[in-house]
Amino acid sequence: MGTPTTGNRESAAVQLRQALLTYFDVSDLESLCFDLGVDYDALPGEGKAARVVELIEYCARTGRIVELIDRCAGMRPNVSWAEIRSAAISTPNLFQVVAPLRPVDGQGQFLNLPPDRALKIGIAIGILAVLLLLCGFSGGLLASRFVAITLSPVPPNPTIGAGAVAELQAFQAVPAGRAVLLTYDNVKATSLAKRLLVSNTSPVSEIHIQFLEDGDIALNVRLRALGNRRVVIGLGVSTQNGRLVLRPKAVALNVLELEGSTFGWVYVPTSLVNPFIEWLQKQLDAAGVWFERVSIAPDHLEVVVRKR
């Protein structure tokens, strides 16, 4: 691969596209997307070539182009990625598509977009307009229950997180059949969740937990599959046949990303976060313990677990 030069898309973006097409088959691309928290099948376009382009554009738009290149390097270490990565760090906008302008009958200019892309942009603008209208109505509703975590997410504490991990490790030495009471406040739960659930390959890049007065749990997360936007999930929790079962009751998405404000939050269908909840449920089921009882109060959770 040649040395990328600033302002020349072919030196970096095109070479990245060619490398993905040359060294990755469809199953490799699916694995790559999974690691990035991207649904390969949901990428626009038909066929491998179109979806490679969309993946690069998506990562460029969301500021994850270097992460994409690093993932590629991890899967194909024998390919030279250093020059492309250097270009991505120094000039990330090289990987973003800019639609050309052209004159129309001498009367100004407009974006020369393909019909399918113009349709997608039109739909997106329409959806955004509806969401913005809903913001004025749902912002107040959201504030009544979730204002504490939308405005002030619970901060993780590394020391407390390490202690919570050590507590779980000690539980592994407990004889089979013995029950243990585990207690958590918001900070301890958030710190433990960050240690166990946030990684480069997990669906979340950020997670905060708050226990509510009505026995529910509120999760404040950034979901990679939604462009790393902030989402608040109200969870109902129960024990069923030794399992701790999670049920999303309400989901709100931060459309405008206005820090310190509930304006711009809108309620969305709970199905939007089903993949994340299913992943979270698998993590709980893999713990290998019998959940006997769970009790939730403001800033407090008690759970009785029995070693299988």
C-alpha cells in the first residue's frame, strides 16, 4: 500500500476499502461488525462491496474509523495498516464522503445525490423532525422519573469496582449449595458493571446503574449499535427458577445530546434495545449461580445467590 497524502481519498479511504474487500470474506466482515457492535445485515446496500463502503462511512461519521482499522489489524496482522491508521488519526475526514455540487440551469447549486441516498436522507430528516416535536412532550415525562441519571449519571469508582470483583471471585470458593447475600449501592453496581461489561467488543461503551424506589433498575448506557448515543432503560427484575430475569419497561433515547438537560430525550419502543438486553441476560445466565431472591430499594440492591 502506498503512503497516504492529506486530501487524497484514494491514498487512505480507497486503500482501506480495497483491503477489506481483498483480505476479508463475508463471514470475516460479519465477525468484524460484531466486534464493533454493528449489525452487518442492517448496513445499507446489497453485496459485500456496498456494505464495506457503508461500514467505512458509518465508522467515519461516528468517529470510530481508527477503531475499525485497529480491529482489522487485529484480524489481519500480516497486512500493513500503519499508513492508513496514520491518515485516519491526522485527517479523519478523508474517510467521509462529500457529495459533489453541480449547477442547475444556471440557478445556484444543489447536492447531486443518487435517488436512493436522497430518499434515505429525506426519511431521516422526517424522522428527526417528528422526534424533535415529541421532545417537547416527552422531556417532562422523562424528567419525572429519570432526571437524576439523565442529568447526573452515577460515576464509577475503580477501587470500589475492584473490591466488587474480588467479592465475586471469593464467592467462587464457596462450597456448592451455600447461599450468600450480596448487596450493592448505585456506585458499587456501576463500578462493577464497568469492570465486567464495558470493553471494545461489548455492545456498550458506557454504563451507569441506579436502583429506583419502585423496585426497578435504571440503566444509563451508550449503545454502539445506535451510534454510541445515550439511552436510558427502565428495567423490571425478577427471579424465575433460579434465573435473574430482566424485562425492559421503558426506553428513552437522547436525540439531541444536550448535556445537563432533559430536552431532546424521547421515548422509543423497548424492542430497540432487545439485542442489548438479550446480551445482558446471557451474561447473567453464564454466572452459574442460583438466584433465590432479589430486593430493590432506592440506591440499594440485595440479592441472595446460591452456589450451584
